[in-house]
Amino acid sequence: MNTSIPRRPDGFRERGERVTRLETFVDAAFAFAVSMLVISVGSVPASMAELQLALRNVPAFAASFALIMVFWHGHEAWSRRYGLDDAVSARISILLVFAVLVFVYPLRILFGGFFAWITGGWLPTPVEIRTIEDLRWFFGSFAVAFGCMGALMAWLTWHAERKADALALDPSERLTTRLELVRWTMIPVVAAISLGLTLLLQPGVPNWLGGMPGMIYFVLNLTGPLLGAWGRRLQRSDPARYGAPP
């Protein structure tokens, strides 16, 4: 094990110091996805009224941008931590690029609809939902796209875990990899629950119940803190097996 490799702030040794063509391609695809978000906002405002309307789209754009950055940062951290550039990693990363490009419009529509809902229509929505079938498509398309992206990140993490010996991961790195696998796996799990709730929607459903397929995603905000606390507890209880606590 080469202990001279510098450590990242997250405790991992820097195995992906060299930026590969694959990583460059993934970065460019994420940048293009953000550009598509901007394009989806509409044309350049021609009046103050249009400018005010465009500025009301900023919360939905900001939330969409932040969520795309979560996946970009996840792939960037994965690349730096493990430095994998094999055929399997390339295939999964290319699938991730495909998914994020599909993901852009459902993401923009969902956040636009969410902010319009919580502001009573003051913030604009990119689509108008009139029927229960529209609502099912609204939540269902997002659940499929979001769930696929989470599953692909989980697949990349699982692939790295399988190569733990070849990568000479230390106990702390192995534990973090397993926790990251759980964190990414939670995304398709919650997306599947959201999809199930979507399919159960019926005509005449109350507004608060109709929003449940979207509100369920807030559960994911608890995943990181809970897994982090669990990991630190494991490290304190058994440092020899899980590595020294931070």
C-alpha cells in the first residue's frame, strides 16, 4: 500500500490525480445539462414585465442547478477517490451522461411546479397540470429519471467497492465507500416509493395528498447526516476494523 499518496479532505487518498478523457466528457455533459436548464427558462426578456416573470424562475433554476451539482460532485469525488478508468466505469459513466440529459426537463418541471404550488401560483410553472393523468406524468417522469441517476451512482460506488483490494482501500475508506453505496441506493428506493404513490393518485385527491409523491424526496435530506453519525459510531466502537474516527 502506497502511503505517500496525498489525502483528500474526506480522508481518501488521491488516486485520480490525472484527469481522464472520460471525466472530461462527463464534466462537459453536466455543463451542457446546466445550459439546457438556462435555455428552458425561455427567451431574453423584451420588457420589464417579462424580466420580472423571468426572475421568478430563479428559485426553480437554482434548485435544479443544485441538484444537478449533487450528481456532478458525486462523480467528481468518485473519480478522485478511486481513479478508475476501466471499461465498466466508462459504460456506467456514459449511461449517467445519458440519464442527466434526460433528467434536465423533468427536474426543471418538478421544481417549477413545486415553487408554484407553495407560493399559490405567484412563482410561474413551466407546465399546466389539469388532470390526474397530467399529475402522474409530472411525478412519474421525475421519479424514473432521478431514480436511474441514483442507481447509476450506486453502481459506480459498488464497482469501486468490488475493487477495494486492488485499490488498497484502508478500513476508513472501505467504510466510507459502503456508506456512500447506501446513500446513493436510497435515491432509487425513495424514487420507487414516489412512483408507487404516483400510481395510487386518483381523481378528487386533496392537494396535500396529491403532493406526497414529491414531498417524499425530503426524506433524502436525512440520509447523509444519519449515515455520517452511524459511520463515526462504528469507528469509535471498533477502530481496528473501521479505521480511526475523524
